[in-house]
Amino acid sequence: MRFRYVSFILAVALAFSISSGIGFAKSEDENINPYIAAEQLSQLGLLKGVSRGSYDMARNPTRAESVVMLIRLLGKEKEALRHDDSNNPFYDVPAWAAKYVAYAYANGLTKGISERQFGAGLAVDVEQYTTFLLRALNYSDEKDFSYGASKVFASSLGLFNGWTDGEKFLRSDMIILSFNALNADFNGFSGTLADYLVRSGAITSGAWETVTTLKGLSLVPRSDYEWEEMAYISLRSTDNFLIEFKNSLERLPDAVLVAVPYGEEKKYFDYFDIARTALNGYAREYQVWYTPGTGSMRISVTYTKGHQSLSYLKNPTVPVSGEIKDLALRGLKIYTDRFSAIEYDYDLAKAVHDYIADKLEYDTKYQPGSEDFDGPMNRGVATCGGYSAMFLFFMRTGGIDTEIVVGTATNNRGVTENHAWNKVKLNSNWYNIDVTWNDPITHSGVGEIVYDYFLISDNTLSRDHSWNKSHYPPSPNSWNFRKTP
């Protein structure tokens, strides 16, 4: 007998996923987005934020911070932290930066403002940071360039591509110039700094190819310089839109940026506007923006609590609230206690169906949460959305492909209303299950469970249900109960 289980993935995943296809590259004449550059550096392990996705970009970098940035940019952080700083001549360096500064000084990457002062807390300007970068690229301010002409020399190397000089030199500027340095020639080496880092093992070629796919991606910055966690997908047709979009929601990004063929933004917007009902199990709301001719759409996501709970169980590093963690772990306990030892997929589907039909009552008051996972879990009441969300949670926890279908249904009084139910994949075939209608609200007493809408075909369900069949996997047959399981 095989036992079902939930696999907890504790490794920190990338903050975004990328699909092959149309890139987002912009011309060198256009500005680089500092948020993208920061995430690129972060994913390469060359930059650390102050919190999730926050890089404190709106203030001046200090000399100490600049040295730390340079050490990381060279892939030398571990080496620097092993450095003996007992001979450090500077007394004004804070403890957190002491080894970095000592290493940089010993390797000719930086100098002090005097014999005993480094000026660790002083702000750097563009010329000072440019000089730091040129030294990092193995150029000498004694042989290759002079301090007063460092910007001219740096410009010839491409360090200022896509960058606009502002009134003040900010950490956002430091990030852009640092990323550009990766694409600059590394002096004495036949290649760029990125090539050198790959060759030396500081970064992998795969990681570099991944982050360069996003170079120059256009986003609208937030005024407070707070990063929104983004997912990225690239499409050539609408055929895989829903599949790619669902996959992009695994880590609960705040928004998904979709690359589409240039000039076809409206076509993809219209498709998503119609198809979004097929994504009701993932989010309560989607907000979509596009600008003609940009080759991209931006979709902001407000997630269901059911999807957040499942995402947390799959990867506990995703950012969720304490409420979601509680829902997820309580749901997991129910699954473990009641369903984990069930051997066959059919038996699991029936056991989950029966548990929900027995456990829940239909919420005729339509209270908040009844259409999601929290109403059923917290109060034992649900609308059709809540029935479907709970079925989805337990089946996916057991590793069974399950979707929520949204359409309409006509009851025995001839009234047609919006409705939700499930599709579940058993033995490589998809079937329809409507737990709500198998738990009729007209009965009283012990609460009889029926199976009129259990593992049935699309044709059978279509007698009183209607939905856009092109947005869901087909269910050509009902379950053959004579061969169960």
C-alpha cells in the first residue's frame, strides 16, 4: 500500500520564473529599471537587500556600503570574510564592514581619505563609485585612467548605458552601474566581468543566462522604492496562456508580467479577460494593464486563501500571513488524519467528497469567506465556491490534479445561477464532481449524500450545467463504476 504525503520544499526558490520565448530586452538608449537590476544582482548572489525585495534605493550609498558592493560584485565575499583585518589602518570602519574594507585596501581596490581614516560613513558620488568600479574591473587609476577623467573612461566601457545622472547619487544608481559593470570588459581577461565570474565559479552560466533574459524589463516604479515580487512569462500564442499563468502563481507573486508579440497586446488582454474565470481557484481578483506597442501586459493578483494555503504547504518559504499558515496546517492535519493512508485515487476522491458533503452546510447568508477555503474550515459553512475550494485543497494535497470550474447551473425549479464545481484527474482522465449539488440543501435530518454529480462526463453534466469548455480539460466519459477502482 502506498501512502500519500505532502513534500515540504525548504530550499529558497527564485523570486520569479522565466519561460523561453520573446525577450524583454530594451535598447541601450533607454533607461534601465533599478528594480530589475537589483533583482538580477540579488539572484546572482551579488547584492543583498534590507528585507524581501527592498534595497533601500532612495538614499545615498556610503563608502563602506560601496566597498561591500564591490567585493560581492567580484564574487570575493567569502574570501574577504576570511581576511585577516588585524593590519587594517583605519579606525573609523564599523565592525560589519571591517573585513571588507581591509580586504579591499589590501588588494588595491580602495584607499582611505587619510592614513588613518577611511571615511566609512561618507556618501559617495558618481565619480567616486565609478573609480571603485574601474578598479574592480582591474583598471588602474595610475596607468589606465585619472580620477578626474574616470567618468569619460567608464562611459567608453559602457558603465553608463541606460543610466541617467540625477541630482544625487543614490543606491539605485549604484545598482545600475554595478550591473552594467558585469557586461564590461574585465581588464587582462578575454571577456566581460560576468564571463570572469562564470569562469571563476562565482556565478553559474545558467544563472547569468536567466537574469540577462530580464535585462531592461520595463516596470512602473513605486514611489517608496519597495519592490513588488514579480513573475515573468513569455508567450507566442494564447494556446498556453492559462497553463503558463497558473505555473507563474506558485510563489504568490504580487503581479505577473506577460511578454506578448508586439502589437498584439489587446488580443491577449481580451483573451485573459474572458479566460480569467478558469483561474478562480487561484485568485479572487485580477487587475490587468497593457500599453499598445510595448509587447507586455501586467496582471496584479489578489489570491484566494485556498491557493495561498496550498502554496505554503508546497513551499513554506513563500510569504504568507499567520492566518494562512494556520489554515494550511489545520488542513494538512485533517488530510493526514483522514486521507493520507488511502491507496487508490478513486477512493481518495470519494472519501474527500463524502467528508465535505457531511461536514459542510450551504451558507444561505453568503458570509465572507464562504466562497473560499476559510469559511468551510472556520465555520463549517460554504457556498459552491467554498465546497470547491475545500475539495481542491485536499485533492491537491494528495497530489491529484484538480481544478475549480466556474459557470452556471439550472436547478430543478428552472432557476439559472452562477455556480462552481470541480474537475479531477483520475487514471489519466478528467471527470466532473459537484460536491455542492451532491449535498442538497432541501434535505433534513441526517443529511443524505447523493452521487448524481460524482465523476461524470461533460455531456452528462451539460444537462443542467454550462461553462466555457475551451478553458478546461475535457471530460469525455463518466467513471466506469463496474471497474472501480
